[in-house]
Amino acid sequence: MSVDVIPQEKKAENSLLYAAILCLADSEEESLRPEHRAFFQRTALRLKFGGKLTEAEARKIWRTLRFYDSALDKAGIPFRSIPEPPCPTQAVRLIEIVEGNSVLFHDEGRTAYAVVNAGDHQETHGVRSRDFRLWLQGLFLADQGQTPSSQALTDALQAVEGICIHQRPQFPVFVRLAEWKGNIYLDLANAAWEVVEISPNGWQVSRIAPINFRRTRGMAPLPAPEPGGSITELRDFVNAPDDESWILLVAWLVAALRPTGPYPVAAFTGEQGSAKTTQARLCRAVTDPCIAGMRATPRDERDLAIAAHNSHVLAFDNLSGLSGWLSDALARVATGGGFATRELYSDDEERIFDFVRPVILNGIDDVISRPDLLDRALIFNLPEIREENRKDEKEFWRDFEEVRPRILGALLDAVAEGLRNIDTIKLDRLPRMADFAKWVVACEPALPWEPGAFMKAYSGNRADAVSLALESDCVAVAVKELLEHRELFQGTATELLDELVDYVPEKTAKSRAWPKTPRTLANRLRRAATFLRRTGIEVEFDREPGGNRRRVIRLSKNTIVPTVPIVPTNKEDQLRTDYEIEHAGRKRDARDASGTQGGEVASRLETLTMLA
């Protein structure tokens, strides 16, 4: 395309700029980016047919030409000879400053972000955030010697947001922890924007990361980790009454430093003076510290979703039980699940939150009662701390801050060990929260206990959770009492409700906790079925054969009580475990073949005798 096709009056206005446009539109220069070549060709064609460039468009083209000064020099159009078009408005100049000093992108939720230069490091900010606005105002002041007007700033930010979403690529954004190409990255959230890169070969602190972290207002910095520490230094600061509690506490910390769940819920219970809140704050201080370390109960799912969106660890303080919706929501948070809520100031726009987060709860009462959340929980019953063993709070936290860098370093050593071993770990039997168990076993060589100790402690804790769930469920208690007096029940939910009333006190039957309809009873049984099965009670839902096809519930005793598998710690334990499983299975098969009540009782007694 020749320069002669441009109208004479337009050439007179800015002939060198137009000549440069035509030159690059026809150029076969290899360094010319495809999107820029297409842009120059569209602009040249527009000018050919009488189009006119606005001042803002002329400045944008001039700024793009800077990248191709060598090609223009070869064509006899030196870039330095092309006059800079004037800047028409403050908003245009603000957009130019953003594009010249940042990398723009958007995330999967179509939220606009910018990676900005900040001295000797880079920072990631949302385009709508207060930090990004202040950064842009500062650069404009340095460039123009004045602050931009509020309208110009608003217009520029809206334009930049559109550029991010429609013209820039999509990248994920993380809070505190991320996994990328087999390595884990931990944001220290300090002023230098340093991260810890954890690989199977170890860990190191760096200012450069291949992924983007965002900072929220409540985040507090982690200390720079120090090598050579030991996780046992933490034990002097926690109220762990026995080795099993200590092992499970460390297991939760190691799990919380893995970016992917599912995560167990840590539930601390105990009377006043048992350091429940302090223990929860300690757990958060070495994983995801926050300015307000503990939260009150969220009012609704929207509050919970926003808290999870802005933190890696959720910690709720001084709870007096959990409502049904909150228990179900926390179960989804711990194992992964989405929340949908209406976008503010819109009628039909929906915002989707999808995350999985470690959760900490504490309270005097047994905080968790519903089986689905208990099945995901580690229960810590804390004893009272005697007066002679208490410390002044200021002294306590001062001593803890001295060892916190070494404790963090020891935890990172365990995470690196887990990355080395995770692909080779195979558990004989997978317990509930199998991914959590497998991860801790992979980290175990770097933790201060013998192999197999974690699975043993985890099995005992799950047994406690089963007992707690059944004790707090009046339906489960009634079912157990019913099967103490008979071997089998089979009937409809209505018939079962009539039967169970005879096994509960009148006060319980009239309370809100007792189901009033057959449907409610069936739903409660489904929730309790998993834990009832672990105590030897089978719960089955079926339909009767024939034309009627009534829905029936079948309750029966199982002679072999399922247990959470324990990893044998030596060859003798392994042989005993294999013997018990094999022979218990033979007795169960013999009972099924006999099909009689006398055979069941005899088989059960024989099996229990053998296991003893």
C-alpha cells in the first residue's frame, strides 16, 4: 500500500506518522507481532477510505511505533523524527501509564488484575482495589506534576478493566498458597513480596514466582523461615495432653501447608482456661496469620464464602454449637465445594466461589454434632491448664515469636519430604479423608515420631468422633437401644418411628430434636448410617418386591464391627492384623450361609472370642 492513497490533507496533518503506519502495514519484518501487523493494516485501510484518527488513537499508534524503531530506520522514517501527538485528556494519559508500567490480565472469574512494578519487586493488585488506584495516582503525579481528577481516574480504571477482560490473557490468582508444576509456593505476605518455593529437593525464599498472589487487607506476614529447626519446639506452646493429640495437631499443620485439599477440620473443645483460643491462634500463626486471627460465626453463606475467598485458613472462635446450614457449609469448605450468590447491585448476575480451605473451630461445648462434619474433623479435648503452668500472655507470645521462624522451617522440611514421597505412598486401606492421610504419611519421615504413629492416632480420633456423633444424636441412640432388644427390624419409616418412640424418654420425644415425620426420620438415619455401621449396626434402604413396592428400612446387627484401618508398626502386628481379617471374614461367611438366628449368635460369639 502506497502513501499516495492517503488523502493529501491528512498527509499534511501528520505525514510521518501516516507514512510509518503504511510502512509497517506492508512490512515483512519478522519482529513485527501479528496483532500489531493486523492493527496497522486495519488503520491504513481506514485512512485510505477517508477515516480520521482521533488524538487518542494517534497517541496509541505512536506509542506502538516505539517498539519498531529499527524497522522504521531501515525504511528511512526515523522514529525520533515523528512528533509525539498531544495527549487529549488525563484519562488517556492514565491508561498509557498503566499499559507502560504493568502487565494486565484477568482470572477465571473475569476479575481484572495488574502486575505492577514497585521498586525492586513486583506486586499483583486488582484493578478495582484501593492499592492499584493509589499506585496509579502516584505515577500520574510524578509524570504530570498534578493529581488526576476523580472523573478521569474513574474513566481510566473502567477502560483498563475492559482491556484486562477482553484484550488480555487469563491467569489464576492465589491467596497464600499455590501449587505450580509440582512445586508449592508460600506467600510470606511481607513488604518485599517474597515467596517460599518448596520442591522435592527442599525450599528457598525468592522474590520471583511463576504465579500471581493477591493480598487481602487482613493478611499478616509470615516470618522468614529458618533452616535447622525442629517441630518439637512448638510442643512447649500447645496444650497437647498426650502424644496422639500432639501427632494430630502437627498433622493438621502439615496438611494446611498443602495448597490442595481436602483438609480436616480442627475442633478444639475444653473448659475455660484450657487455652482453646490460644491454640487456634498458634495454628494460624504458622500457616496463615491474620490481623484479626479469630472470627465470629458468619451470618450466612455469603459471609462464609467471602471469608474463604480472602483467607487460606478459616478460624472461628468461641462457638456454642453449629447450626445446620453452617455445619453443612463448613463440610463443603473443608473438602471442596462451590457457593453461588447474587452479585451486589445486580438482579441477574451471579458470583461463584469455588474453594477448599483448612478450618479451625473452638468452643466449650462439643462444637460439632452432625455426622457429615464430624467425619471430616480432628477432635482435640483440651484439659485445663493449672495456675502454676500458666504464662503471662506478653511473655508467651514473645517467646513464641523467637522460635516461629524455626518452626516454620521445620514444617517446610516436612512439606518438601511429602513432595518427594507422595507418589510412592500406598495405604493398605483408605480411611475417610484418604488424601489427607496419604499426605501426612508421605511427610512422616521428616516428623518427630515413628512410622505408623499417625495412622494409629488418626484411627483412635475417628473412633472418638463416631462415639461423639452417636451420643449427640437421639435417633442413633434410640436405634442402638432398639437393637439391644431384637436382632432385626424391617418396616417403613412410619413403623420405625412408632417403634423408636418406646425407646426414648417422653421429654426427648416431645423435643425439637426428635423427628416428627417419617421423612425426617429417614433423612436423620441416612446421616447417621455411616457411624452406626462402624458400631456394628447395618442401615439399609430398599423396596419390597411385588406390586406394592413399599419403601422399607432394614436395621440389623453386624457381627463384624468395621474399624478404621491402622497401619501395623511391625511384622508381628501385620501378621496379627492379616489373621484377624482372614478369620473374621470366614466366620462372617459361615454366618451368612447358616441363615438362622442361632447361627448368627454362635458365629458372633465365636468371632469375638477369636479376636480377643
